[in-house]
Amino acid sequence: MEYSNHSHSTDRESRLLDLALATVSIPLLFIIKLPMLIYIAIWALFLFLKKSDELSAIAIFSLFTLGSLAIFISLFGEFNFAGLSRLRLYTELVLYILILAITLQRAVGKINFYLVISPFLLLSLTLFFYDSLTMMAYVVTEVFILIWIILTHRMKSDWYESLGISVRLFAFSIPWVVLLFIFFPRISFEHASYGFRGDGTARVGHDGSMSVDDRTLTILSDKIVMEVWFEKSTPPSSSLYFRGSVLYEKRGRKWLPYNRYIYSSSRSRFANPSLYGKIGSVSVYRVSLYPTHKRWLYLLDLPIEGPRDSYINPDFETINRNLISEPVFYEATSALKYEYGEATSPKRLQKALRLDRRFDRRTIQTGEKIASQSHSAKEKADRIWRFFSDMNLTYSLKPEGVDIDNSSDSFLFDIKKGYCVHFASAFTIMARAAGIPARVVTGYKGDRKNSIDRYLVVRERDAHAWCELYIDGKWLRYDPTATASHIESGSVEVIDRGDGVSGDGAGEEIFSGVYLLYLKYKLERWLLHYSHVRQVYLLEKLRKDPLFALYFLTAIALIFSLSVSIAMRFGRPRCKNRPVCLIERLIKRMEREGIYRERGESVHSLIGRYLSRYPDDENLKEIDRIYHEILYADRDIDPSSLKRRIESFISHMKKRDRG
Amino acid sequence: MNFFRRFIQTRRRIRQKATAFSAMVVIALFALFLEAYMHNFNIVYIVFFFVFALAFSAGPIGISNLSDIEMRFVGCTRVFAGEGGECTVTLHNTGRRTAWALRLYAGEEMVEIAKLPPGVPYTVTLKCRAVSRGRSAFSDCRVESLFPLSTVRFILHMKDRCEYIVYPEPKGISLEAYRSKMATGTSEEGDFEGLIRYDGTQSLSRIYWPSMVMEELQSKRFEYLSKSDKPHFTLSRQEDIEKELSQLTLWIVECEKIGIDFTLEMDGRIMKSDKEGIDGILESLALYR
């Protein structure tokens, strides 16, 4: 092993080591806590300012004390006996101790074995904290940079020279990495759930209740709430209702669920079959749900099977056992055609009829009027729908002036502006007034515009509210937002991305954005979340589908040939003497003719031997003359004439071979 | 095809030895494997595969780094027992690519060659030292390289044996003293002829002390030393043979220094300096049994 043990390292070695440490430390800077960052900054300043290589014991001790203090403050309050069992905290502690050890050793100025391997230790610790495509790309880059640094050290060369070898080495290893990644046997352990999962910001749009007020809708973010991959095909937009929570009671400006607490006696991840009747068009899909810091999982109407650790309650809400504070990936099954509601308890139906007659009187009166004119619940519902359509309502994200206490009256009869929440709330109240049990459902409304192939992306701005009316013993979905006659100009963009009504929008822009997301999703599925299941699926497909196998083998062959060509390209010696390099081509061509240059033989002699076989080759004689003139004449001669002659000679030889 | 055939041939020529860094690689692979396998972490898997693939790919690159190197043991200066000498080895990179991070080992000697460009012969001088006369050799002449990743030591042994001859230690009475003694015994020392540079082999009594004040110390040259008659040395084998060989070596070196021919009689065989050459005669003494 070679390193300057027990001696002060050279500047070059120190610089290379610093570079390696800096490369692997970049992702760590986003993890480590402020006191440690301050300590690192002080250490860096200290190194910058120190004048001599020798460091006093006091200086080392001061750094040690400062570092230890930084570790203590960083983990203060988090570290206890229970904390010891938490892997993330433990890893963080190990990381801080390693940082302290590296900084102290680096301050001493001696490069020992432990300092040499420290970049690799830091790299392996980084892997505990991140799990994203960005990190994957960075890790591959890190590996390349570390190889480059090792080679620069080993070769004692400049960066450019070692770059060529690094690229060669890296290019050679790529096909093996690809093959190993695909075929290395995996076992079906679950994906790890430790570490920082990248973006942990809570997604908004649904929180289990619904506020009906006059505030501008602020859920305008493009932040992705979930990505969905359908096993077969993406259902039509009219079926893309992802059910969140079901709300029964309007209290003030808020709609609340049947139970204040979302817990249910049902603990099954399967919907209770007694609660639904006929079902059809069953769709199986995988969802990547980003952190919401809530417990709802969003399944398409009507959820039939939820993921493990979840349960489906009588309102067909799917509840996760734990808060979703990091991305979760689940598979679910829903029936897109369904009938349900016969088994709804009378208590629940009663609650779905409850009205607070102190408020929204005009809406209630209208509902009662419609009820008196209608014979059946279906007819009542149709009349209410028509009423909404005739009211010339405008979809607006800024429904200013809504009377908070009488929001439905205000929305329907006064300002006539609102968004999904106002539509759903007013429709439900009117339906109840007409004697139809009704409830509000909130969740997300997907749109096929946000879909490619079998991929669908659902964003915060796709948050939506609709209604369910209990008609003839079944709950039927009504989305009253679709009754809007106009869309306010500032709201078009939002509507384009969901919310139940259609508008004109920048379709191509959406498509390109979705396409990138689709690519990212595909990469994540096949790179980050490649597992035993996918491996089995891939091998099965290779076995059963010859065309796929052919594509697959072609892709692998392409990767191999690309790697080899990159390696060859960077392995080619650099031409420093142009005439000599030009004549090399000629010599190689002659070798094909069976005329080999002997060791120490001059170019002139070689050409002479060739000419003895083909004495009339005037071009070659001229090449001989120009070549030696370029090499030995006092004046500068442009080698392009030599190049032209050689090319002409080679093409002449090729023609002769073909002839 | 040619490339692979050549590679396989080269691979046979080059020995590979794992270094301590390869142990580190194995440990790293094991740790990464555990982390990746237990938690199904594909980023860790990728690092794991990269470490494996890089270590694997480093082999052929390391072999091709040494594949075109030709080593030749050129020879040594005169090496006398007890004294040192210098030997020369040339390295020639016959390939098209620069060879990197080479170390030439010859016995205890080690010379580092950071890079060996193609087509340019590189001469390395090695110090040698032997205690006794006869044939000697550098124990193991080889080129080693840790290129590219330090995980494997690639070793290319030299085809030639790095052998050289160690002449007997030149020791004993100087030729001048001996001949002076002989001349005194026969009253034939003759006249003082002039001054020559003092090189340490002459008797102290011959030093021309006034030259002390000059930059160069000189000694007196007597007429008898430039006489045209060739000294004739005989290996009598009467005394300690090693002592006798050392004495003869000293006289031969002195004769060469002052440029006079001589003859040496060894076991009835007479060798002439102008015919066999000094090196030939010294070799006979070195290898005398």
C-alpha cells in the first residue's frame, strides 16, 4: 500500500485527497446539521490560515473540542436510548464522528491509510440518506471522479492524461454493471424505509375536510401528489376520480366526515363485498404517492383492494395505518363500473339528509321546490343538475364576496362564481333539501391529458370535490362543477389540469411536461425500484416474447459496442507529430498488403520495398519525397499535401483490391 | 482475434498478485452487498456493481499496460568484490500507448518510472555490490506496476538473467612498489623521469610532496616503469589463492591505468593483455577455481 504514512504528505496528494473528499461531501452538506456545518467552515478556515505543517497539540485539541461540541449540539435532544435503535440517527452519529476524525487527521497534515479510504466511507454513508434518481446520477458521477482521482495519483500524470484512462476503465465497466444490475439475483425484501427520502414536503389539496369560503383557491401548485401506472390502459377521464374522504356534515364553513375520527371497525384492505353490488371494468394500478402527512390513500372509485397496512371503510375511504410522511408505493384494485349503497346504514343515510335550515335558505327552498315538482329521486337529481346548468355559473378560482354563512346561496344566486368546493357544497345541500341523501366526496380528479401510455400524473391542482347522491338504493356520483357555463380567464389553466370541467389549454406544453415525468417515472421504476418481482417479470418476458428478447439482446449489444468504441476512442494514442501520424495510416495499409515494417526500418526503406513490388507507383514516390521534406527541410511545409497524397494512395489501393 | 490471442499470450507472461487494496475492495464489496441486499437499495447495488466491474476491468488494462514492454539487461561496469558497480537495463515500450506507473526491481534495487512513452528506449542504471568474486546476478529482475487501481500488482519478469561477473578485489602491493622493490634488489630502479598524477595506487614514497601546494597531487615516475618490456604475472597457487587473485587483479588494473601490456600465466596457460583483453583476463581471474 502506498501512501505517505508517518510523513507529511506532498501537496499533490493532499490536493487529490481534498478533491475526493469534496466530491463525496457535497450530498452530505444537505444532510448534516448546522453546528456541524459551522464546525466544518471553521476547520476549513483554520486550514487556510495555518502557516506551518506542524500543528500544536493545543490547536488539535481545540479542533477536537469544537467538533465534539458540534456533534453534541447537532444531536442534542434526539439522542436517547430509544434513539439508539433508530438507524438514521445512528448513521448520522457515525457520519459526524467520521467527519470529526477526517478533519482532525487532515489538520495534522499526515495522509494515513484511514484518510485515504475516508472518501469511500463517506460515500457509503451517503447511500443511507438518499434514494432518488438525482442521487443515483450523482453517485455514478462520484464513482467516475474517484476513479479519475485514483488514476491521476497512480499515474502521476496531468488530469487530461488520466481522464483518458478513466473513461476507458469506466466504459469497460458499464456493460458489466448493466448486466449485473439486470441479472444479479435479488430477493424480495422490501425497499428500505430508512434515510431521507428526498422530497418530504407535504402535498396539499386534501385534508379530510372541506372549507367553503371566499378565499382564493391557493392550490395552484404543480407539485406531484401521485403517479399512477395502470396494468392495462389508462381509464377515460370520466373514471379518474381518486377517492379521498367522504363528508356528511356542514358545520359553519366546513364540511366534515361522518366520524370525527377516521378509524373504523373495518380493518380489512379489501372492501366489504356486502357493501357493493355488481362491479365491472376492474382496474389494477400502481401508485407512487408523495408525502401528504395524512393517512388517506387515494384509490379510484370504487376501491376494491387496497395495499397492505391499509383498510377500506364503509364509505370506501382507504386509510393507511401510518402517516404518509415519505413516498409510498402501492398497488390497488378498483372497479370502474359499480353499484353500491344498498347496505348503507339508515343512520348514515339520515346523516346524509341533515340540513341546517338556518343557513342557505334560498338553496334549501329551491331544493324543496324541485322536490315538489318531481316524482322520483332520479328526476329530482336531474332537475337540480339542470337548475345548476341554467344558473349560468362561472368557474372561478377567486369567488370574492361569498357570504360565509350562506355560501351556497351566495354562490348560486348572488355572485354565481366559485370552484369545485362551492359547486359540490351547493349541490349537496340542494339535493338534501329535495329529500335525496347526499354527501360530498373529496379527493383528486385525474385527466388523461396528464397521461402517457399507462402513466398518469396527479398534481396538487387536481384536488377536487364532487357529490354522491343516494338514488334508488345506490350512491351515484354527480360532479356539479361540470355544470359551469363559463370559466374565468385566470382559472383556465387550472381547469385544463383537472377539476372536472374542460377548457382550452396549452396541450403541447402539458404533454412535454408529462413526457418528462413519464421518463422519470420509468427510470425510477426500472432503476430505483427494480426488484425481485421486476426481475422475474423481465426474465419471463425474455423467455416468452422472442421479439422482446431480440430487442433486449440488441440493446445489450449496443451498450457493449458503445462502451468498447468509447474505450477505443479514449485509448487511442494522441498524435503529436502530424506527418508521422499520417504516414502511420500508410504503413497500416501496407501491412494489409503483407508488407510489414521491420524494427528500426526507415519509412524510406519501407516505401522502397513496396516500390520494388509496384515500381510504377508515382504517387508513393511523391509521398516519400514530401514526407522527408516535411521532416527535414528547413522551411515549414504544410502537411495537407501529404495527407491528400496518402488518402489518394489508400483509395487507389482499395480500388485495386476490389478490382 | 489477433488482439485476443496476443492478450492471452501476454496474460501468461504477466503475473498478477493481489495487494492490500484488493482486500479493501473485497471488504467494501461485502459491506455494500449486505447493505444492498438487505434493503433492496438499488443505488447501493449500482455502487456495488461498479466496484466489482471496475476491479474486474482493471485487470486487462493493467496487463495491456505491461504487455508491450521489452526489458534488456545491457551489462555492468567492472564490478570488483567488495566494491560497487553499476549495471544498465533498458526498457523499451514497443506498443502504441504509454505505459504508466512502472517500477523496475533488480534485487534490492528499485527504480520508479512514472511513464514510458512508446518507441523511446529508457535506460536505467542500477547499483550492484558483491562480496566475493565469481558470477553474480540480481536476484529477480522485473517490472511491476500497480496501474490502474492499485488492487493488483502486475509483474513482468525479465527474460534475461541479470547476471554479471564480479572480479576479485584489487588488493595487495602496488605494481610500482613491487617493481621498485624488485629493481632495488637488482639496483635497476633507474632515473627519476618525470611527474604523473597521483591516483592512490602508487607508494607514498613516490609522492612528489611539493605538488601538495598545487591543486593536483603528483607522484614521481621512474624510468623503469616505462620500459617496453611487458610485465609477466604468474598465478603460482602457492599462497592463499584469493589473496593471489586479488594481487594480480590490482596489478592488471594498474597496468591498464599506465597503459602497458602484460602477460598472465595461469595453470600453464599464458594470456596476453593485448590479445585476450583486460576484461577477458579479469574474467578468468574472477571465475578461477
